[in-house]
Amino acid sequence: MSESWMAYGKCVEESPDVFFPSDGLGVEKAKRICQECMVQEACLAYALCNRIKHGVWGGRSERQRRRMLRRAAA
């Protein structure tokens, strides 16, 4: 999967720390930024394909992505 989409993400305008929060409020802030991002779907697909365990990717938290992967495996 090409990673060229990364240059177009809303995340490039933010500190990486925003997308690797330590609390629920931080997760919600990151998810709000992702909602306005034009590459949200590519970002989520990248995180799922690469089994990225940490951070908010494609507007989904670590927990949400784990659930998605479990459902896909079932």
C-alpha cells in the first residue's frame, strides 16, 4: 500500500503527540481532527493492514481498531 496519502492528512498540521494521547479527552480531540480529513479512510486502512497498535488512526482509537480486526477475523 502506497503511503503518499500521508502528505495530505490533517495530522501534518498537528503535533504527533495529539494522535498518541494518554487519556480519553485526547483521543476525542484527535478523532475530531480526523473527521475533517480527506484521507481518513486510507489512514484507517493503513493502520488496520499494518496492525498498528498505538494512537488514533483514521479517526479510530486503538480499542476500536482491535474490535474491527476481531470482527473481520470472525
